[in-house]
Amino acid sequence: MKNLSIGIIVSFLFIAYFSVVQGHLDISKYGGKPNSDITEAFKKVWKEACASTSAVKIVIPSGKYRTSGIDAEGPCKAPIEIQVDGTIQAPSDISQIHKGIDQWIRFGTMDHLTISGKGIFDGQGAATWKQGAAAWSKNHKVDKKVSMNLGFYFVNNSIITGITSKDSKNFHFMVYGCENITFDGIKVSAPGDSTNTDGIHLGKSTDVKILNTNIATGDDCVSLGDGSRKVLVQNVNCGPGHGISVGSLGKFKNEDNVEGFTVKNCTISDTENGVRIKTWPSGPGTITITDMHFEDITMNSVRNPIIIDQEYCPWNQCNKKNPSKIKISKVSFKNIQGTTKAEEGVVLICSSGVPCDGVELSNIDLKFNGAPAKAVCSNVKPKVSGKAPKCEAYTPPPSS
């Protein structure tokens, strides 16, 4: 509860701060009317807000709006809040998204940003998902990356609260190079069969909190890329999707260490995985993954509730002959209960080159068809306490 209390206090301080903002900029006064494209109106209001020497609130009232892409760049001179109460829609056709942007709406290089309200950012991704892998192909006819819904690059001391990200064409939120950023009480919504629609993806960011949030996607609810440090995921409902994941890591040479990840008081339902750490075999990466803690989690009909996979190789696109070079240590799974779709509810496949150290299993109560689930392990000797399955030897599937 201590970490949750800190998150609530941080949220309260942000809200209290912005309750005394001096500027109140309604986008309608800049030409941003409902049922219209607000791209140019937002450029105008952002320019004024960013230049203000006192705190400013930009307001997008209820109603439906459109934009082909927004790039809100700092640094700005004072804190800015954006209160979104309407629905903002992206073009359904990816060729209509502004050329060259990885996120449909992007915020960069600023401190003290708040995004609040009951608004919806609708990526209208259904047409893109139907194209499957072709949408991400370098040879796609529009020669354009598939944009994510919202991006935060080098955004510090900030909070995103209340809003909904819906049907992104790609990831819903990208958080990169940020420090002290909180997501509290937001919602992420996409069908379970939507392609590559990770809820919140982090990279090279420190002190990130994801609190009191509902995430339904076709991919990872939360995923940690390299350089992620001091991340808390608490009171999150995840599902459908692929669960909460660290990685994949090790595919590239110049990655940064991942350390300090806590997932607690979460419910994961109808997902492919529960809590997972994944690294590539035969990759050049030599980073460390350490201080990972997963506790007080309920699994509801999850295929792989607890998994470390250092032979991660989707679609057989890599060689498993050489083990992963990534060292995993200080990992705990505590007070995890619920149901699994597979007999093996705990799968710990560590690297034969650098076996896992300091792995703990405590009070793991997972059921498969009413019977206790099994645990299989390779290149790891976990410390087992309380009610938890003991490791059996892992037998790899036959090579295809």
C-alpha cells in the first residue's frame, strides 16, 4: 500500500497544482470546433501555451474531433495541462497520417505535462489490423510506418490520468527517455485479435508508475524495453492480450540494463501469458535483468501464468544453438493464484550460458482443470517456500 499511497499523493499534488492555473485556453477559440479537423487549431493553442510563463490549461470539450497527427514539442516555459473531454479520431487510412511520425499524437522534451479528462483517443486501427503483417512491411505501398496512438519522449515529472486510448493501429502508448511519469486511472481498449497493439511500452525510462488502469489489447498489456528502471505496475486489470512482459531483450548489441520492476495487486484474465521475462538466444546483447518482483496477482484462465523464456524465438526467426547472454537475477514470484490453460503453470527456461540466480517461488496456487499446476525449470534452482510447485526438468519440444 505504501507505493500506492505515494502514487495517490503524486496525483493529488499534480491536480492541486493545476487547480490554480492562470491560463484557460479552449481549443474552440482557435478554430477547433466539433466535427472538424483540429490539427491546425492545436498547433496554434500549443504555441501559445508553450510560450506562457505561467501554468496553462488547454481544454478540448466534449464532442468529436479529427486530426491527421499532432507533434507537441517543448521545452515549454511553464507547466501545461491538456484536459480532453471529447473523442479525437485518427484517420482510418494509414496513408492519411502525417508522414514520418511514429506516433499519431506525440509529446516531446518537456517537464510538468498533465493530460486529463474523460476523453477518448481513437486510433481507428481496424483496417490496419486486417492487413496483418503487410501493414508493417517495408514494401507497403504507402511506405509509411504504422503509427502508435500516443508517444511521450523525454517527458518528465508528468501525469496522464482519466483518458482512454482506443483501437490504436500499433502500440497505444510509447514512453521513451522519460523520468517520473505516472499513468493513473486510464483505459486502453482494443480487441484481443488486434495486431501489435501493446498497451504501454517503456524504453530507457526511469520511475514510471502505472496505477489503477484497465488494459485490453491484442499484445502485451505492459512491456518493458531496455533501459527501463524503477517501474511500478499496481492495481491493473490486464486482458485480453499477452500479459505483462519484460522484453524481448538481447536481440541488439547496444541495449541498456533493466532493473527495479514491481508488479502487484493485479488481475490478469484470458491472456496468452501472465507475467513474463523473455530474451533472445544467439543474440549479441549482454545486459542484465535484475530486481524483478511479481506479487499478489490473480490469474484467470491464463495460458502461461509465470514464465521466464530465454529461448524466445517467435516464428522460428532465430537460431537457438547459442544461449542467451543476458543475466537474470533477483526475481520473485509471490502470492500468485488462479487458473491456467496449460498443465505447466510455471515455466522457467533460463540460459545455459548464464543461468538465472536468486529466483524465488512463494505461495503459488495455480490450478489446471481443478488440479495443481506443475512447474518446469531449466538452468535455474529457484528457492521454493509456502505452497508452490517444485520444479521438474524441462523437456524442450522437438525441433521442427
